[in-house]
Amino acid sequence: MSLIVRKPFGSVALPDNDQWMNRFEIRSESSNRIYIIAQNKRNKHFGCSCPGYKRYRKCKHLESIGLPTNEQPFTGELRG
């Protein structure tokens, strides 16, 4: 059985680039900032552009939608 994660309502899908796939924008809950969540093509882990993830490799944005933090590979299915 594979894990299915749904992107948050109102998120905006972005095109893949050389390093990242399954990219989308997500709005901050506490400010008007927009962050990008994406999956690393090589290692299959998700990352976020927020300061918490950049510094600690863990953030509430990934956790809130059920994605693993700390650069743990994700082998489930991401749905829009």
C-alpha cells in the first residue's frame, strides 16, 4: 500500500527543473510569504524554501501535509 499525499488547497503547481520535481507554491500561514515545496529528483526527499527547512531540514509546511522531513525519501503518491 502506497502513501498518498494531497497538495494543500490553493497551492500552485510549478514546472519541474533540473534538480526538483513535484514542485508547488504554498502560502505561509503566519505571513504573506510564499514558499516552494518540491521533491529532489535524485534522492526522492521533499524540501521547502522556508527558513526552518533551510536551517534545520524540518518544517511545519511539510509536516502539515504529511510529507517526511529531515531528507527522508518519499515513495508515495502526490496528488493535486
